[in-house]
Amino acid sequence: MVLTRYASRLATFAVLMLAACSLYADPTECRLGELARSVEVVYSSPGQAVPCEVLYRKAAEGTLETLWRATNESGYCEARADEFVSKLESWGWTCDAAAEPSDS
């Protein structure tokens, strides 16, 4: 029982550390009326295209989904994210790359 709790805590710690080390690409923000969505590619290793994930955030609903993951194929996440943004636009959403924060 103690070993199980230890293993569970260790696994939770490992997941949190991986999440903290992830690098986010600039998200694409999409709007339809009052609704907002964002699509972004997340990289786990600095300077490397894989592993990666495509995240889909629904702001009003407070949800975050991983749509796709890749561990070996460079460009896979970027291509899937671009295709998904195109699909949102075909459904009437207006999408733009998120603005960079200014250094003022």
C-alpha cells in the first residue's frame, strides 16, 4: 500500500515536471460570435519538433483537449494543427495567429 502511494506520487510528479518543461508554439485564436477557441502545438523538448501535441482549448467551456500527438514524425503536429484550423474556418470561425506581446 505504501509502495502504491509512493508510485502514484512519483508518477504525478513526473507528469507535472513534463508539463512544466513543455514549450508552447504561438496559438492560433479562433472566434465565432462570442465563442473563442485556440489551437496550438506543444513541444516537449526545446529545439526539437518531436515529441509534440496539438492542443485545442475552448475558453468559455474551460476545456483543453489533446487532439493529436507525435513522437517520431517531424511536422506531423504542425500539419494536423493547420488542417484543424482550416476546418474551423470552413465552419465559419475566424482564425488568426495570436499576437505577440509587445515590449513597451
